[in-house]
Amino acid sequence: MAQAVEYYRPNYDDERVKCEDFISQYEDPGMEADATHGKTKYMVQMQNISNNRGKVIQIEVGDLEQHFRGDPAFVDRVARNTKRYISLFSEIIDKLMPERTMPPPDGYEESVSSIIFKQRMENIQANKEKNDANYRTIEDPRDKLAPQMARNYELYIIRGPEEKSHELKMREIHAETIGSLVTFRGIVTKCTEVRPSIEVACYSCESCGNESYQTVPGKQFTPLVDCPSLKCIKDEVKGKLYLQVRGSKFVSYQDVKVQELSDQVPVGHVPRTLNLQVKGLLVNKCTPGDIVEVTGIHMPAPYSGFRGMRAGLIHDTFIEPFKIKKEKKTYKELNISPQLEEEIETEKREHKDTMYQRLAESIGPEIYGHIDIKKSLLLSMVGGVTKIMKDGMKIRGNVNCLMMGDPGVAKSQLLKLVANLAPRGIYTTGKGSSGVGLTAAVIRDPLTKELILEGGALVLADMGVCCIDEFDKMDETDRTNIHEVMEQQTVSIAKAGMTCSLNARTTVLAAANPVYGRYNTKLSVNQNINLPAALMSRFDIIFLMLDRANEEHDAKLAKHVAYVHQNSCPPKLAFQPYSHDFIRGFISTVVGIEPIIPKDIHNFIVSSYVDQKQKISSRDNYKNSNNYITPRTLLGIIRISQAVAKIRQSTTVSQDDVEEALRLMESARESVDKEKDKDERMNEIFNEKTDSLSKIFSLIREVCSGEPGQSAKYSKIEKAVVGKGGFTQEDFFTTLEQYQKLNVLYICKTTETISLL
């Protein structure tokens, strides 16, 4: 026979004694002694509340564990039945609240509910002295007249930063945690407007004039109908009650939706969400896009109306938060430890001239080469200076960067590194995100039934970095939504009668693959990547990353990769690579610098821009050029120069900064054009027969695309090109030869087939 399980039923009178002992006796040895209460931590907090020097009392679970070392079961009961113990601690605090010891601070205004409560207590005391039987005579007015009316503080039970072991994943918050204190992390996706929520309803009787109070524990309540005063009961008169808004107590209320972090979502699963019902001083503590650590009570919420009929016994859940802490902040909000700050200052002094190179090499040292690309990513995270003119026109300071090229050259790895490195970074893919997923969506708030905006990836990355992989795979309608974000830094919405603009002050880092798998140097960048020129011009730096056969380079790359796999660390550099915390902290110290451009440097930038445009325009193959020089290029030079000056911790842009910006842009331009200049014969063929070779390759691709495996018989392709296409046999052979050298197609002599790679 199975043994019966004994459940412990706590005696709440004894629990009150323990709560009172903790509040009145617990001493914090690390705090400074108070003149009145010494080191009694919570009595000092209560004295500050009484003197109107504070509004929050935070009871830490670690303090409970230290005070009740001999009774760990009590701490466990507090953590598992937090809502009940919040009421117990509140009763004790009301009982032990000390008297005011100093006048209120300048500018302090007493709340309306507190004034009304004091008047109500005075009336009750006067009626008690008169011995008037028409009114209730009570011993402790606070117990009968809604104690929330007299409370000018908010009580929270939280976990300290050292209690990381109690942190749960969102998928671990389920039925067993109902009523318990939970701590988890997530990303904020939606915040509603802050609205007043009634906490204590005040009623006035039209017959006897008595005031009645009703505590409202949740979102819904049933208003009182009959007057509870002794006069109405004695006279058998059902006095009608009217809700007195002025005498009721309201608190600020906000709904926040938190989504599961991407690294906690199992493969093939949809991210889960939790709703936070934020009240009081915790409202407006976060915005969409913030990664937050939340501590609160996991509470059930039954469905109502027709939804309740359909749901049956199923309940919805929400979190009543006690603590909301931002995890991923902007650089300006980043908290740097004193040790890290000292290390950064030391490196600035000792390696002032080489910090730029060292920081760039510290970004992904496991990835071989690409030093100029790493420098560009570093400058993108630092950014230039945003200018706002007197007439409201805004010139962005963010440096947008595009990486394009063959698969397997570490484009995605670099993007993920930056997303993890930036304090506020979002990583997404173009194919998996719609225009609404990237910008914003108009949804209906289930609570108020009003239309509200829910931010997408670009809005969530406001004041941060948005890394978009597979940038070329987006639909045309989705791609047009990014034009405004990349230049105007806003997202304009005109849907369902709602017209507004959202801030999207984000740096866009994108990666794109060629349309047909391999980059074809005979075509322009737009044809290879399938991006319009209007969008390409919004990128300040465009790098082409190709995987071409080079024995020396391939040997070094293979040795580097093998070393990383063997030792689980990158090969040793000339210095110890900086950690992510160091890079993050360094950028936070320089991002606020606003370098100015002297007049002589201004003239140098103008002349360099004119020379570049003339150089591009004078080329014989300008119409087929892979690069464009536009006025946005001039702004890009200025932004990159300012970012280089920030890394030097300089308030003035020097000529060396401008030359570095020009060198990076020229390096990016050469990375696009150098493949065509390597082989003089290919260059000559390209200049003479570009149109015919491209048309022939289009016919070859059209025939192969319609066959299984993108392979077709040689005779079938030759018939389509030479017979129906009208091209010569020599042109057909030349096209096959050139595109086979480019690793775009493969000719199998055994099966006599041509395959697209």
C-alpha cells in the first residue's frame, strides 16, 4: 500500500511573526549605519518611505536565505507562494511603518488618495467619539478601509544578481510554476500605451452619504450595488452607490509582450511569448527590441466571454513583474566595470596609434583574412555623426555595409559576430522575413481592441545594428520597405486608417549571394546580386568576397582552418586579441565623440570626390562599371572619416582619416573590378563580345534550368544556341570556354552533358 503524502499547511499567524522578525531585525553588514535604525536594512527603507525619500521596498530572496538559514523551508514557501507572502509582508510593513522624522522634500505633492484616506480616518474617529451608531465604528481603520489607499510604496520580492542559478528558460515556465517567483530572459516585441488601472474603487451612497471601498485584484471586477452602511441596513433602504473617480486609487498600467530568445528556441519550434502586466513604477522600463531579464510571479488568467466557453478549463497565464532589467543596452547606456574601464584606458595610452588595427583583427580572429572587411564592420558599429538641421532635415550618421560574393566565404559568420558584439543587435534573414517582419505590423490589441503597432526587426534594432543575411532573397515588395530605413532612418506606416512613423535609427549590415550560385564577373553587380541601383547606393561600403583558385592563398586558408579545429582557438597574433566585452566597452567610450571637419580637410574631401567621379566617368567601360559614384558616396566618405577619428579619440577629422576612408572605399571598389583585370584576354573578350556571350549563356541557362539537375545534353544546347538562337559555332565555343573557367558551368565529356554549377 502506497504511503500517503503529507502536505505542509503553514500557520499564517506564525508566518506573520517570521515576516515581522525579518523586517524588523535583518541587518545588512555591507550598508552604512543609519542614525535611527542602524544597519537594519528594511527599517531604513521604510523610514525613507515615511520621509517621502523613496517609493519602493525590495525584499531580496538572498536576504531571506541568510536570515532563515535554519529554516530553508520558509524561503521555499515564499518563492512558491509569492502572492500570498506579498500580502503578509505588506501587512507587517503597514504595522511597523515609522513616523516621519523630517519634512518632505521641496516640490513634494501628496497624492489625492492619501489625502482622502486621512480625511476618512478623521471622520471615523470623530463619529466614534460621538458614538454615532449610523456609522461603522472600527478599531483599526486600515483593515476596513482598503489598506492600499494608505500605502505610498510598492513592495517587490526580487532575486539578486548573484542568483543566476534560478533563471529559467521560457519553455520551463509551465503549470508547476503557477504562483511562484520566476526569473527569465526574453526580447520585448510589443509595449502598449501606459493607461490608468483602478486598484481601489470608492463608492458614495446617495441615501446616507457613506463612502465604501472595494479592492480590485485583477483586470475585471463586479461593482458594488448595495450600500453596506449600518444606517441603510437599519432603515432597510437599499441606497444606490455611485463610483467616485476622484476618491478611487489608480495606478499606471502597461501590457508588455516578451518573446523567447532565438538561442533558446529548439529547431523547428515557434518562439513562445509571455505577457507582462506591468504596474506602478515599472512602466516604461523597456521598449521593443530590448533584451530584458524579468523577475515576477507566474499567474493564471481565466478566459472570459465566448473565449472562456471555447477554452473550457484552459487558462491563459501572465507575469506580474517585480523587476525588469535591460540586458542589451545601447552603447551610451552600457555599464562598464571599473576593472574593464581601467584596462581600456591603459590600452588607449599604450597603443593609441595601433588601436584601429588591433580592434579590427580582434573581430572574429578565427576567420582567416578579410581585414579590410573587418575594419569596415568596426567602423559601422562606431558610426559617424548624425546631423539634424534647423529645418528638421536629418542626415544619418550610420555606416551601412554590404558583403556579397560566393557561398562559404564567412559572410554569415561575420554578421552573427557583429550581432552578438553590438549591445543592441538583431540577426535575421531576407528570405525568412516579410516586409512586415522587417518593418512593423498593425495588429489589434486584445485588451482595448485598438489598432497598435508591433515593431519588426529594423524597429527592434533602433539605435543598434540589424544584420540581414540572404539580402538578395527578399521579395521585391519587401525590399522596397528598406529604402526609407537606410536613408531616412524611419518606418512610415499607412494601414487601416493609421498613419505614423517609427524610429529605425539602425545600422544595416547585409550579406548577399549571387543569383546563380557563383559570381559572374562578366555581369554587373546589379545583375549578379539582383539588387536595384537605388538600394545599392544606400550602402556606404560594398565588398565583393570571391572564392577563386589561388594555391598560396588556399594553403594558408587551409592551415588556418585546420589549426582552429585542432586547437579550438585562432592562431596566435602579434598581440592578445581583445574580448567582446573590451570591444563593446571601447566603442561605448568613443561613440559619443562628434568630430568636426576643418576647412582644409573639407576642401580635400570635395576634391577627392570630384576626382573619383571623373575617374569612373572617364573609363571606357563606364556603362558596364560595377560601381557608381553618387552624392551619397560623398556622405559615405564623411561618415567613415568621422568613425576613424572616433577610434583615434579625436574631436577633429584629419587628412589621414579621410585617406583611410578613401582607401577602404577604393579597396571595396577594386574587390569588385579586379577579377576582370586579372586576365587581359578575358578583358578584351569582355569589351568586344559581352552582349553576345551573355545572351548565349542566358540560352544555356534557360535550357538547363528546365531539365532535372540543371543538366542538359550538349547537342540539345548547341541546337538551341546555334540553330534557333542564330549565333555562330565560334561564339558558342568561346562562351563555353570562358564560363567554364569561371566555374559557372561544367562540361562532362563522358555523358556529353552540360551542367550549371
